[in-house]
Amino acid sequence: MKKKAIIVTVFFGVILLSSTVAIAIPNIIPEDSDTSVTVTGTPADNFPDEQRPQFCGSGDAESTPFVKEYSIPTVCTNPLAIVADYDGNVWFAQTNTGKLAKFDPNTESFSEYDNPSWPQGGRSMMWGMDYAPDGSVWFTDETYDSLWKFSPDTQKYQRVAYPSEGNSLPQRLQVHGSQIIVNDFTGNKITFLDPTLSGTDLNYLSLPSPVDDSVTAGFAVDAEDNIWYTNWVFQGSGVLVKYDHTGFEKSVAESDQDSLPLLDFIEIFELPQELLTPNGAVVSEDGKVWLADTSSSHIFSFDPNTEQFTQYVTSDPQLVTYGNFTGVIKSPISRPYWIDVDSTGRLVFNEQTSNSIAVMDPKQESLVEYSVPSRNPNWGDCGDDQNCGIAQVFDFAIDGHKIWFTEWVENNIGVVDTSVALPFGVELESNEILASPGESRNISYVIGKHSGGDSEVSLVFSKHGNFLDISTTSPKKFQLSSDPKTIDVLITVSEDASPGTYKILLGAQSPDVTISKYLTLVVKP
């Protein structure tokens, strides 16, 4: 069991360390160490003294005009999966204690529920959680290959063995109708479970991956109950899978056969080569599938009608998130992790290494990125700067206009209030431009102040690929006053650019929030 956990965490460590962000940490869950451990009688005892600032928190909870954080009363719990119930209470899993905790936003109070079945000193990444119609809370547990059910009325836990073969990792979890859906990340399957318990067993159906030696990442359910998920090989290729689970179950019920081939109910779409690590997945109200790429600064949409992918870029991480004390980080990336959709159709995703929660309106093609104020300098190239680093915001939950999230290494939960008025807005002169390879085009956009006093902002120009160049004669940083500021931009397309449709992000950034719009660039043959 311990060996499996180390293998899994080394993989996620590679996700954190690869590409452009240099973070001096080998694993997500640290391996046992022979260094000194000062006994405190708290969950911090699971870490040696030298690792406690890195995993147990580096400062107090903070706030911005848009984000408020709350410190968890018990130290060093490592909160991860999070969900909101029907009454607006927020539930989250503590990976360093095996407990569930509840936060009441009305009283701003925490309740933590001891798990008597949890082994002493046990640690597990709990990536998935959902709230069931009967009021129970379900969550995944990768170290012990388990699902857990917690009943708030009785305050009792029930462990359910996950159907594992070999190296499994039950990750995301969704209660959908009468079933529970779980992706087995390293076990390479999607599992459908009957939550009607019989002892510690569940009735289940596992959907094997159509791609050998791949991982099965996050999934989403569309309006017709099709399951969309990705299979991919790390630093290799991958596919987007559509599975007609309802059609399969109906055929089984109507068939005289003992079993039917699952692959008859599957459609497979090859992922674009730029999409390397699609972890999060969601289906928007127009039927498009959205994927978050953790190896880059991009999210992608897939239109089932045209079978076309479209790539969207985020803003670059602020320097304060990665520090670059040594100067080795040349191209920092934001690493979108999970993605969801709110009741208004807006997309929400966490940008792990930008230390931000992002809200994208696909109709307006706008992006607002809210900066999380707490930062842990042990997760960045920060030198002696303590106001630097990331809090490892690995999960979030949407409840109306509020987005709740956990800070895995800062022992906080926090909330973004998207109803708070933004301090400025961005309007493009034109939403689309056309150009041929080797041509340049001028575009202008206006930054207009909405509220508050004068504030300093920085310009945001984000693109993908080296075939585009964006330049301006405007100052890259300036004080935003009551007078709108017009920014003139020159976009140059290189001679070797491939024809296609591309999204360029233009906007402005303050320390607390980044506000941008997407410009569509069509490169003609």
C-alpha cells in the first residue's frame, strides 16, 4: 500500500515539476523521513519538522475585495476535495487526518468529524467528493483504494472497498441519479457503482479504457447522460471518449445475452497534440466539452457537432506566485486543473500555479481570474521572499455566486464572491481579425474604470505558439484613473503559421484580479 502511494505521488510530482516551473519538492504526499519529529499531538506529527512549513501552512488566512479565507482550527489537515450541500454548508476532506469537516458560512464556524476507522498517521489524497440526495457525503480515498460514505445525521463513516485491480487510484466522484461515477486514474477505467450498500460491498460496472497503458482522467455527464472523459499517456497522445451509458444499460435490459461489448457504445476522438494533460472535464449548456490542460496555460473546447477543438489561453502567472529568485523560470504557466460550469453557464476552473480561481463566460468570451491571497514560499522559486509561492488550490465547489476552494498546503478554505463588482472592464475594438501568414494587424481595446480609487494595472497579452507576436507602444504598467485607457496592439503572424482559428487574450491585471477578453484570430491559407 505504501509503495503504491509513493508511485502515485511521484507521478503528480512530475506534473508539478515538469515543463517551466521549478519547484523543489519530490512528491505530493512526502515520503517518510528519518529527520527529527517534534511531537505536538496534532496532525503535524505526520511530517518531520523540516517539512512542516511546506505542508502545514506558512501564514494566517488573508482576504482581498473578492476572496475571503478561513483558517481550519486543527493544524496541518491538508484539505482537498470540497462540496457544498443544499443548505449552503461547505464540506471538505482532510487528507492528513482522514476526517470530513463542515463549514457553516452563516456562523463562520467549523465542525470536524473524527473518523474512528482511519489508521493512525494515515495520509491519502482525496480528490473527489459529492453530496447525495439522502444527505450523505461521499468521497474517494486513493491510498486505501476506498470510497467513504459519511452520514451527517448519525455522524458515522462507512468505508467501501473500491473495485481495484493492481495499481488503482479512485479520483473524481459524482453522484448521478441512482449511481455513483468514479474515474480510476491509474487503474484506467470509469466505474459505475450502485450506492445501495450491502455490508461493505457495492454492485459496480467498470468501463475499461480503449487506450492501453494510459490514465483515465476526469469525466463529465452531458444532458443526454453520455459520459465524456479522457485517456492519455503522460507526455504522449490521448483521446476524448464519449460513452453512451444509458444506451448500454437499455440494451442489456432488452438483450438475452449475458453481456454486450461495451466498446459498441463508445465514440473516440483524438486529442490535439497541444493538449497533453487533460485532467478536468465539463460539458457546458450548449453541449460543448471543455477540458483543462494541467501541463500548460490552456483550456480547450470540443464541439461534438463539428468535432473541432478550440484552444483558449489564460493570463501568465504573476511573478509573486513563482518568484524566479534563481532566474531559471523562463516561461511560467498557470496549470488549469479541474473545470466546472455554474448555473449561468460560466466556466470555473482553478489555475494551480497561478494561485487563482478563473471564471470564463463562453458567450462573452471574457475571463476573470481571481488571485488567492495566501501563498506558501516553499512551493516556488522564492528565495527569502515570504510573500511568494502558491497555496496548492487543488479543488473548488460552486454554490450560486460563490466559489469555495481548499488550500492544500496552507490549511485554509476560501471563497470567491463573484457578485462583487469588478474594478474595471475591458472592451475590444473588434472581436475577430483575419490575417495571412507573414501579415500584421492593428487592434485596439479599452480599459475602463468601474469603481475604487486609482490603481496600478499591468497589461495582459497571452497567446499560444511562437508563430504570433504581440507588441504595443503603450506602457506595460500604469495607473488606471477615471479616464478610459485605449491600448493599441500590433499582432504579427509569422510566415510559418498554420491556417486556423486562434484565441488571443487581451486585458489588464491588478494584484487581486485579472480581467480580459478573447480576440479571435483567423489565419487564412
